[in-house]
Amino acid sequence: MRLFRTRSLASAAIAAGSVKVDGRPAKPAREVHPGETITVRQGLILRTMRVVGVPASRVGAKQVAEYCTDLTPPEEFEKAREQRLQHFLAREKGSGRPTKRERREIDRFFS
């Protein structure tokens, strides 16, 4: 389970200060070692990963999961889900009652 889709997105997150290795801000060219803990702020979620091993060369996204364990508590994912739900249900002030179509969409979302 990779945290970023591209290396440039990872570098941008590191430059923004969203990535920490063992509690210290990371640098883009820093190598990670087994046993280190990586924390990444992705929107509302604070992802926590522990490095189990380091591959000899670059590997595909599916094989990344073999080299790390996800320590992110379920509450972090719940925060993001709640935020998404609040955004979906939010209505502009003065927009009135939901239309029949909007009501059906809301019902579909909860079913």
C-alpha cells in the first residue's frame, strides 16, 4: 500500500512538511531503514507506517505492502468518512428544502 501515487507527489508532501520519519521532518532523498516509523498527513488522515524491510531495487505498487505495516488507527479513517458525509449533506443557506431528486440521492447514500 503506497502512500503517494508518484514520486513527485511524495517530494511535494515532504517539502510541505507533511511527512515525518521517527518524529523528525523527512528530506526527499533520505533512505528509510527497517524499524523506522513514517507518519504522513493526508488531508484529515494521519497515516502511520512501520518499515519492515527495504527492497533491493524499485518495486511495483502491489509489492510495497510486503515491506511495511500499516499502524494507522481506524479512528483516522472514520474522521475522513465523517467529513465526506458532512460535505455531502451540507446545503447552502437559503437554498430551501431538498428536491425530490436530491432526496432520493440522500436516501441512496444511506441505503
